[in-house]
Amino acid sequence: MKTKMRTLLLIPFFALLLFSSCQEEKIEITEPTQEEALVPQAQLTSLISATSKMDGSKDNIIDGATCISVKLPVIVKVRGIEIRIDSEADYEKIKHLYDELEDDIDRLDIIFPITITTSEHEEITIESGEQLSEFIAECKDDEEVEEREIRCIDFKFPIAFSVYNRDFSVINVVNIENKKQLYLFMKRVKNAEVLASLNFPVTMVLKNGTTLTAENNEQLRRIIETAKDSCDIEDFSKERLENYLKKCPWIVYEFKRNNQDNTAQFEQYAINFKEDGVVVMRSRNGDMLTGTWGLRSTRRGVLLKMAFENLADFTLEWLLYDFEDGKFKIYEEGGNRIIIKRNCDIVIDITKERIENYLQECYWRIARLSINGTDKEKEYIGTPLKFLPNNEVKLRINGEFVTGTYEIGVRNIGFILQITLDGRPDLKLEWLITFLESGLIKLENANSKMVLERHCFDSDDDLKYIDAVIAAGTWEVAKYDDGLVHVVDPTINFFGYTVDFLITGRIKVTDPNNGVTAGSWLAYRNEGLYLGMLFANQAPFNELTFRWKIKAITANRIELVDLSANGEIERTLILEKKN
């Protein structure tokens, strides 16, 4: 077919005849050939149909399934906070709550009823979580491997199809404006209800925004096939999954077996999939269990089989049914589910020497401390720990070091870290090391938990700049907004005070009467830049004890914010350099 004809076919056929008869110039028309027709069993027909299916991966953070999408708006509850999701941009609110505490399990509750859209663009009302789970399981069972939706490439709409009779004479032109229309049209093609050919050229858009132009059927087939082969691991091909699983260790974040929630028992277990079908499991106490693993492709999808002689709960053939941002959800009928997250830094083979080497590399910040259910980390804001080679440990408080001892021990339950520091009974416990990587150590003791995060300020250019700015000169509180309604601006409470950030980590606050209050400070990175400040219980600066996010910093001004769980600013603190 000639290009002139393809352009004109964008006009309905009868209008085309009228238009052509009015022209002085005679336009040559070539009818489509049989080779250009999309027949029901053709590979290109299947590829176009798979591309036209609804992409349900964008809202996996809500429904955990790529075969459906939840129609917006919808209300969800995360950590007891209700969030209204009106657009895809609102998914960031959920991610922010998930990221707030890295070791928490990501849980989300949907407020029913909701409306879902299937991969076939059909809308269905769902009344409960049980109904949703059943539907997701069924839609995954019904997916055909050979025509699973292709999510990494799309048509740039509009496009047009020529529809013709058995003699290959054009009888109509169908314009397609979106994926739903394309899916319904291709369904008619697959059912042999219409004979059609695609009008070229067409533009294809890859997931990264790259555009490609196809001038004929063969070019289009190659473009879609190549894009499909290069799709992310979310396409669940057996070979890609096998390589991806072996690349890094995986951490268990949620575990259910036979409808029994065993997350508390298996959380933070590490799984290492190795060559030759060997899988190594490390428990929180450091015990190592060796088993076998393998993958196989079925009509349901790719199945992961694990077998351990002494770990029956994991011994099952599981369906790998969802992937997002380094996280797999593994499912099997009967109330069995595992959520695992990839972690390329975690150490599977823990040794005493490795623990000591990690501890001695840099300073460590107490990011979380809970003693018998009571949060204590506020007492350690701006006060990093330093572990030395001779079993000496130092805690920096108000710019001075308190010295104590530490020891790495081995118990039946695993490796422990014991810290002894005068005046710090909360730290003087035998902490079981439950998680170890180069930048993060998690510890437990009965009902107590502690999280240490590595702080290497001398290798971070941003932190070096912040430290230099903060330690240069003296500062004053130019603005303090606590988010409440006041008759008098609370900034007035800080009038006349001078703040000195000493390079040693000490804060020196001088009041209008030349009295001095001491505190601690530490600038650090944690998915953003923060300034932690700890003041004594002396008003008004005790109200500023907090880990403030650095919103902006210059040589003469520092703007700090306190963010709520959903990312909204609750408090603002602005410091300005004194003249």
C-alpha cells in the first residue's frame, strides 16, 4: 500500500470518495494486500493485542497486582492514617509513609467498596478485601503466558485501521484513540469478525519515553518484540527471574503460611539463591540452613520451588506474582504469602571479624532506640558512637566524648554486641545482632530494639559543606513556626539568643543575660539531608530538639522543616547568620 493511501484512509471511506472526486489532481489509490492483513492467529495480532491490555502495574503499591487497576479516587489507610488517592501522583504519599521507618512492614488497608479495571478494560465493583484477593488469584490463574500484557511499550494515539471485505476492498476506516478502543478492536480481529490492516506509519513509545516509527507490519513486529525482550524483570520470564534472584540476597518482610501470620518469626530472615539450585537461608540469630530451589514456567506464571529439610514452612512451590522496586510477592493457595525485598548490601555469612570491621569503619548514629516499648532515640540525637579497635567505644555528647567499652560475643542465639557506658543504662544490654550490612546494623534484646546507621561525614561532600557553613560564625533564630495558632509569634521567645555550632559537635547557646546552655548537633544523610539538634531541658531551645530536614542552606541562612507522616510541613525553623 502506498503512503498517500495510508494518509487518506484517516478519513472515513465514503467521505474519501467524495473528497477524491472533487480534486482536479488524480490521486493513485492502492488497495491493501492480503499480506498486510491482521489475521486471528498471527504473531503481530497477538503482540498488538497484548500491548493494548490495561497496564495494572502503576498502582501495585495499592493492590499488589498487575492484572488489575483500582479506579481513582480511592481511600486507603496506612499506619492508621487515611489517605485519599485522587491521582497517580498521590502514590508518593503512600511511599513516603512506607519509607519513614525502613524496618517496618509495609501494610495498607483499602476502604471498600472500590471499582477495579481488569486487563481487558472491564470495570467491576469489589465489596471486600476477601473478594479482591480471590479476584486477583483468579485473574493471575487466567493469564495466558503467550499473551501477557506488554507494559514497556505503547502506541502513540490516535492510530487507524483499514477495514475491508473478502476481496480486500476498503469499506471503512476505524480511528483508535486509546488502549481500551484498541483492545476491543483487536478482540474483533482475533475473533475473525473483521478483516483489517494498520495504517502506517505508526509511532511507538517505550517506557523511558523513546519513540520509534514503524512503516510496515514487519517493522512493527520487530519493535514490539525487541521492547518485550528488554522489558524489566516485571515481565517474569523464567531466565530473567533466575538471574535476578541470584544477583543479591533477599530479606523476608512478611510471611503467612496456611492463613497463619508468622511474620514475627521469620521477619529479617535472609535468602541467598545460588548457582546449581542451592539456596541458603540465614535466620536472625545467624543460623544457616541450606536447601534447594528452582523455577518453572506454567500457565499461571513462573513458580518458585524451595525445599529445606529442617524448614517446612518455606518448603513449597510458590507463585511469583508481583514485582515492584526490588520487592517480590510470593503466593500459593491456602493462605500462603511471602514478601521479600532485595538487599545487595546485607551480609549472609556473619563473622565476629566482619562485625568488628564494620563497626570500626566510621561513626554510627543511633537512628532508633526502643526500650521495653518506650522510644528513647530522642536522647541520642546529635550524639554519634565511635567504635575503636581496642574494644573502646566513645559517645560524643555536647562536643565531648564519654568513653566506655564494647564486645562482640557469641551465644547460642547468635552474635551479640555488648556496650558499657557510664550513665547510659539503656545501652548496657546484650544486643542480639539481627541484621548486618555495611551501613546498617539492627539489634534486639527481649522487648528492646536499636538501629545503628553508619555516618561517614568525611566522605560526603554535601555534609562537609554543611558542617563548614554551620560551624562558621554565630546564628540566631530568625523564624520559628510550630504550626499552631498564637496571639504572639513564638519566634519572639528566641529573641536575643546567640547560637554557636562548634566543629566538635557542641552547640553553645548564649542567652540575653550571657548565660550559656550546651547541646549537641549532627548533620547527616538519610534519604535527604538532616540536622539533628539536642538541647538540655531548658526553655525555649528544648522545643527545638529534633531531627530537622534541611530544606535549604546558604552561607547566611538555614531553613529547616519538620515533616508529618504524609510529607506535609508541620514546623519550620529558620536560622540566620548574625552580623
